[in-house]
Amino acid sequence: MPWSFSFRPFTSLSKTMTDYVWQTCLDVPDIDATGYHENVRSDLVEALGRAPSRVLDIGCGAGGTGAYLKAKYPTAKVWGIELNKAAAKIAAERLDSVISGKFEEIELEAYGIEPGSLDLVICADVLEHMYNPWQVMVKLRHYLAADGQVVISIPNIRFLPLLDDLAHGYWRYAANGILDITHLRFFTFQELRRFLFETGYRILDVRYGLDPTLIGQLNQYKKTLPCTIDTGKMMLRDLSEQDLNELFSGQFFVTATPGSEPLTGYAPPKMGSFFWRGQHTDYLQFLQAHQMTVHEARAFDRYFDALDKPPVFEIVIVCSAQTLDQLAGTLGSIARQLYAHHRLTLIGPGTAPAAIAASAHMHWVSSDTPWANVAQIFADSPADWLLLLEAGDQVVEHALPYVAELGLRRKDTAVVYVDEDQLDAAGKPDTAYFKPDFSPDYLLAFPYLGNGVFIRADAVRQVGGLRIRGFGDPLYDLVLRIYANCGERSVEHLPDVLYRRHPRRSLPRDQEGDRHAVEDFFARLKQPVTLSPGLLPGSRHIRHRLNGQPTVALLCEAPATLDACRQLVEQTFLQRQYAHAKLLLFISPEAAPEVLDYLTQADAAEAEAAGIEVYRRPAEHSLLALFDAAIRQTDADIVLLLSPGMQPATKDWLEQLAALAQRPELGAVAPRVVDAQGALTGNALILGCGGLATGFGQARRFDDWGHFGRQLVAQNPSALSLAALAFRRQTYLEAGGLDASLHPTAAAIDFCLRLKRAGLRMLWTPNITLIEGRASYPTVDPADEQALLKKWLPDIAQDPFYNRNLSRNLPFALAEKPQVSRLRLPWKPLPRLLAFPADLMGCGHYRVIEPFQAAMAAGRIDGYLGTDHYNPLDLSAFDADTLLLQRQVTDDQLRHLEQYRKFFSLKLVYELDDLITNVPVRSFHRAHIPKDIAKRLRRGLELCDRFIVSTEGLAEAYRAYAPEIRVVPNRIDAEKWAHLQPRRRAGRKPRVGWAGGLSHGGDLAEIADVVRELANEVEWVFLGMCPDTIRPYVQEFHLGVPTPDYPAKLAALNLDLALAPIEHNDFNLCKSNLKLLEYGILGYPVIASDFGPYRCGFPVTLVKNRTRDWVAAIREHLADPDALAARGDALREHVRQHWLLQDHLDEWMEAWFRF
């Protein structure tokens, strides 16, 4: 039901000039301590789940909260930090130690706070006052104990009274509260989650600071979920209970601890989604973007219909007595499949349910031992593909056709696994699990394929069928045997959510016995390994045996400090367990004298006997060049590149690395590298994320699970950094070595991708750990980006170690552009268009959005429409044929065009609808046009293959700008306009009107006197713009509406006569007859200026731009209402016969694709 809000005012504006908030509250360090500083946050202390011992209260005020905590926990030691000097002085009498100043500028060690020593940090209403609270939280991680906690209270900028204030046009700063004038940063709950995720924390507890004065209204809304709140100026729709809790809370109270967890559910709407009509990117919208289109489904049908024998799927569904009621969901998903060639067998206890027994398409097997029946079906089935489901599981509609097509295209594929999500309690998809492409070492260490695994029936029979006892999960064992028998290419990944897992399971899976399947795998390959429990529950540490005694050469730049240098030489190297190694140290030209003395004054004979070789690096040579020369000259079998200051966590580290580096299928191996605080430095690289690359697990704690446990399991990245990189010397030489012209991270990526191209894979293992004293994160130097993109763009854009459905910016978050990552037909039956409208108003719609949507609806094109440009990585993944680019003149837009031209061979088509180099003086837009617009336009056109304009006049005006210009006239979109039927004679007087935007001031000036003269004879109706000079004479003025709403709004004017005045100038001479099309499709009779675009043969009346001519024509038309209506009918028929967009799509197809 509707509910009336009565919001409290935020502040009073009845203040004297000497009492403004900005005059009294901004000098934070020096103002007197106020009641605000005496605030005691007993609520935060009482909510603590344990007794703290070492506490830091940032923004402690006068120490009230700390004193309350000490009273409750007398043994706790409490430090305080406070910027306000007067408050800090008071706090010093209450707390153990108080530091006056900004946290960012304080060295905590100087006050007895050591790294890893704090078990509680209080940030009560303080983070919002800081310029860089992100850096503050990162810094705090180093001082927190492993199980330390941060308690945060923070204002909620999504507070409903504040939103209502904003909707009314107010943003009132105050002395305190949400809009405290000293607040610098603002957060909603979602942005607070993101803030903690990005700074390396996971949330333990959340409480809402509900406004007690609004509890009654909150409870009313919770009775009718989902609900709508209408405050008068603002309407919020489809609100959940979570939404309500946020909207009615002035603050959030969060307890967090260092660590990581997936940032699930963080999917902000696309900017401008009000105009785009709901192109949001949360998970449900992501799934919607990934649905198969009607035209793709038809293309699949044609493809399979042409086959003599389309592949057949045997789908086996197992249920138990407890999960029998879940069968309906599974059967419903099978019924929705866009592929009919499948058989269905159900295994469950007792007799078949009546509906299943009555079906000729389902076979019921009664059994209490389902694995034996599954094995028998897998052995006997005549189908091509086998799929095992459990009751409640669902298969996405387009799963079967994509798997069938993949199997036909790649005959050696025997196993296909897909991404998956899980059904929540309401039966909706949630918790997406996006998997990497096939990673053999990952699979052997952990059964990461999960559910949703399709297996070719022939491959099952080749390996002897399903083994149901003694080898753990029978399906995991089966996949391992197929991989051992058929090779790495036999396992394929379809990167899309095609399977939904029900949380209540029907089949027992002996995952404890999986180790026996792994042991059997290595026994078949005759590879001696030792298995032990891995870091992730259910995973394995597979230790390979060292073959012989290979010599390992460790190459390292000498550390910058003497202590680090001694640690490297005397501990990391000399105390190693593996003897057959030597250390090659390269001294930087900038080395400190004590480092130089330590390395050069040692006895050369002793150093050589110990296996230490020291070299000075000439200033003109890069470290990579010296590394390359040393590798080529050494006689070592294995090379290990090390960053300075590395310290191993175990003594057998080198032997383990050498054993892995010996494996012939591996090109390079890296251990886990962590910093002194236990955070990963990210020496395994995710390509195409965070720029060209970001570190896997970078800045996360070493014991964090990461995305579905990946951070704790060995796996196969596409690239590794040089921080700790081991490889066979011979492999290095065969691959061509490191490219010394690149900086280290880029050189590492280039080297690893060359190894990968040679058929080798990389290995990163968390089972060997090195600690880097001065940790640095891998970054690609901007100078190297272009070289890497030119050489490796497809490899970087679609890293098999990652997943195309994951973010380019935030590792393992949901992709920002789901339209890029969705599965598409491999054979590309339709041309693919990527279109960029310049705006979401008239030009963008008529020239880009509507033609694109009409062509899509007609099944003529595949593609995507967007306002934000694509980086080369996304564009490479999208694989477009043509880019349609409208009015691209800004520096950023031109830079994107240059990138498109540099890296891609696709066609670039430039579109323009106006003479932007000669905008009329009276136009609203003239002030916003760059002075060098002609130069910018020429540059954009030079980068494009074709120029599309709307009129012959525009083409002639720009003939010297581009060699090829195509004229594609504006048309009217029948889907938006044809059904509209305005009423006639709806007013007490004839309704005469005009519609247009701010740029038409000069046009309206032509009829200003006409409006005044006929004010008593007609009802003037204006839409979009009405100059103040004629506003008193206009009976109805309607504000402009978003372009999608414009057709209905124009029709709702119910005009008897429409006017189309146009100012005489070169700009308008190049315009189109669009106004006649809009009026005409609605059946409005038209009087227009006898000029330029309106001299087009339409059945309209043309007049000179003279007041007497306009007045006479209007009076003549209104004198005979029936004849006037007939004029409107004739114009509508003319538009329908000759000017509908859907009838002229060939014009656009020719302009977009035929060169």
C-alpha cells in the first residue's frame, strides 16, 4: 500500500552568517574538543566476540570508547590516534598511549606497535574522513595478527532521507551526521564490501544502524516484499528486504579480518541505464545476456538438420528418497533444451512416479545402489555423449547443442566440462563457479571440474568403463583415466554457465578415496610420485622424484642491503639441502659500498668452492641481458631466476623445484612467493586482467582460499613472473631465451607464451614457499604494452588460466561486459557489428541504436551496442567484423580509433548526422563544439574505412574529408511508432504544436510571431523546448523525455496540426526530413518551411519563413477539419509505404559490411 513519508530535516538553515558549518567545523586539528569527541561507542565494544589484548583505536576522540573497553577488559592495552589536539590531550589520560596526528603520517613501530601484533583495530566513524582510506586499510593489514579484526562503523550514503533530500535538489553539509562537512569519502553497503575486498579483508559480521524514528515505516514495507517506495520526487521499485535494511540505516557496523572471499553480487548497473532501459550487469542480467538468441537457435537447427546422424545424449538422473521431490526441476530443464536428440534414464528407489511411468520418453530404473546402474548404463548406452545429473540439478537450455557442436568439430574431445552455479533456497541461480580451461596439474591435485561434465561414450568404453569401488569418486577417476589414455587435448572447457547444481545431493561420492585414482594415474604413466594432503581440504600435494643429480644455477641480482645479501648467501644458498647448485650474483652499479666489499673481498677460491660466482653489471647492460648471457654460458641443467632477498620456508625447497623443472611437459615452474607479512606477491600471472596482467592472489594472505580454493592448489598459469622462475637450460635455449629489450614482467610473459606455443605448460605450486623480504608486485611497464599486444593479443585477451566471464579489472569478479564473454556460434553465420552511438538521444537512436536493433531482430546481424569503448583485449575476444562509430571527436575516442586500427583488421565505419563543423550561432550546442572540430573530424575519418551520412547535402559538404561516403537516409522504426494512434479534435480549440530540443532555438524564432498572433485561435502545444518569449502564449508545454519514450509522448499530444519550421542556414541545409517522418507516422498533417530537407516530395504544405505565410496556411488548414485529417492520413500512408526502417535494412547492411 502507499505510505506517506515525513522525513526529519537534516539541519536548520536559519543560522547567522557567523554560524555557518564551514566556518566552525573545518579546522579539525585545532577546534575545541566537543561532545562529538566524547562519544562512547559502547555498542561496538559490546558486540566484540572475544576479549582483545592489544587494541588500536583510530580516531579515538577523547578516549571514551577505549576507556569503556579497558573497563570491560582490564588486561587490554589500548593505543589511540586522534587528529584533534584537545581531544587527544583528554584521551591521553584515559588510554595507555595516545598519538596526536594523522594515521597516514605515523610510524606505528615508534610507539611500540609491531607488525602482526594487534588483535583489534577500531575505526569508528573515521574512514570517511580520510583522503585515502584504501591505503590505510592496506597498511593496517601488516599490523594485525593472523586472526586480528577491524571493527568499522561508517555512514551510509544510501540512507533514504538523504536520497529524498537529493531528489529535492539538496545536499546539506552539517556539523555531524552523514553529511558531516569533514567527510571526504562516501559509501553504500555494496561499495563498503568492495572497499574491504580490494584492500584485502573478508567480512565476519554486519549490523545495520536502523534509524529508530523510521522503524514503523520499515516494518510496513517489509509486509509487502518486493515493494515500491514513492517519496514524491523519487520512486524506488522492486525493493528487497536487503534494500530496505540499507535504505533505513544511517550507519553500517562491520567486523572484518585480513583475508579474501569472492565479491559475489557486486554488479553495478551500466552508467546511463535509465536511458538504456535496464542493461544492468548483476548476475541475473549476466545470465540474460548469455542466453541463446532465436537466430542462433535456428542456425543450430539448420546445422544439425543437415547431419545424417546428429549426436545423441544419454542423460542419467539419480534421485534418492530424500531428493525425489527435486526431480521436477531437473526434468523441466531437460524439457527446455534447444536440442531434441537425447535419451532420459532415471534411477531411484522404489517404483516410478506415475507421471514418469506414463511417459514414453523416460525410463525408470529402481535401485538403492545407483552407482552400479550408472556404470551399466554408461557401458551399454548407444548414445554418443553421457551426462550424469542428480535430482534438482538443471541444464541450461543451450548446453546440449554447444556440447554436440564442439564434439563434432573436435573429434579428439572426450570430456567437456562447463561453468556452473548453484541454486539458492528460492531456486534462483547464485554463486557462479567460473573454471579455468583444462589444467592437468590442477585436476590431479583437486577435482576442480566439479559437476556438469559431459563424457564421450566411446572414450568410456576405451578405458574399461566406470569403476565404482576403490578409486574415490567414480567420475573423477573416469576423467583421469580418459586423460591418461587420450591426452591433454581430450579434455575441453566450455566457458559458460551451462549447469546448475542443487545443494541437496543424491549420489555418495568417496572424495577421500580420490588419492587412489591419482596414484593409479601415475602408475599407468610409470611416474614415481608421493602423495600427501594438500593445503586445501580434499586436495593433494603431489611430490615428484628427482631424476639424478642435475646442477641448478641460481641467478640473482645482489640485494641492496648488506643484511639481505648475507641472508641470501649464507642462509638461502649455503644452508640449502640440495648440494648440486651454484649461485651467480650480479652486482648493480648502484650497489652500496658494504655490499660491494662483502661480495668482492671474500676469498675467491672459497667462493668458487662453495659454488658462488660474482659479476659486476656494467651500467650499459640490463640485468636481463646479463641473465641471458649467463644462462647461455653456464653448464647447469636447470636455471632458477630469483629476486633479491628470497628466503625459503623449508630446506628441501630447491630439490622440489628441480624435480618439477625436470618434468618434460613443463616449460617453467614457480613456487609461491609471499612477503614478510605473509601476503602473496602474485608471481603467477593472470593475463588480460588489471591491464595486461595482474598477480594471481596478489596482496591476499597466503592461507586465503581464493576463488573456490584455487589459491591453495597447484595449477598451470599461462605466465609466471621472474621473481622465482625455474626451467631447464635446454628448454630456455630452444625457446629463444628472454627478450632483453623488454622490462622484466613483459619479458617473462613473452618467454612463457613462447614456451606455451611450443606445447609446454607452466606450473605454479603453493607447496613450495619463498619469502621475499622486499616484495614487489609484477607490473607491465607501459613501454612494453604495445609490443606485447602486437605479438600476443589473442593469448592475453583470453587467458585459459582465467575465465572469459571474469572481470578485466577486479580479479575473479563478474565480467563487466557479459556481451563479450557469451558463447557464440563458432562458424559465425551472421556478420558481427559492434556499434558505438555518440549519445543516447535522437542521433544515437535514429542512426545507430534503431538500425542495429532492427537488424538484430530480423536476424541479419550478431553484435552488441554500447557507449563505452572496448580495450584491445575485449575487442579481440568479441571478434567483430565492423565497428560502427558515431561522431568520435574527443581525444579519448580518437585514441581508441587509433588502437582499433593498429591491432585489428576489422572495418571501421564512421557515422555522422549533422554538419558539426558549421553549427548555427543560435544553437545551444555551439558552445560545446571544440574549436578544432574540423581537424578532429578529419583525423577520425582518416582512421576509418567508410563514412556514413544521412543526406546528400551532408555528403557533399564533407566530400573532401573522406574518399568513400555512403548516404543512408533516416527511416522510422515501425516497432516503436506504427502502433501509435493519436486522437483528433481532442481540445476545445484546434491543437497545433511543435516538438524538438534545445538546439532548435533558431527554428522556433521563425514562428515566434505566429504563436503570438494565433494565441486566441488555437491551443499551442510544445514538447521539449519553449522559449520564455512565447511561453505565455503556449497552453501546454511538456518537458523532454528519454528518447525511448519520445514516440508515445509525441503521440499523446493529440495534435490536429504539426509545424516544422527550420532556419535557413548551411547546417539545416544538410539536415534530414526526420521531423516529417515523426509527424507523418502519427498521422499529423504538417506545415513546414519551404527549405532544404523538407523539399522532399512529401504530402505536406511548404511555406516561406514569413509570419503572414505561416498564419495564412494554418488558418486555411484549420478551416476544414475533415480535409485536415485527410492530409494527415495521406502523410501517414506515404511514410508507411516508403520510409519504414524495417523495409530498408539492406541499406544499412551494405553500408556496414560490404566493402
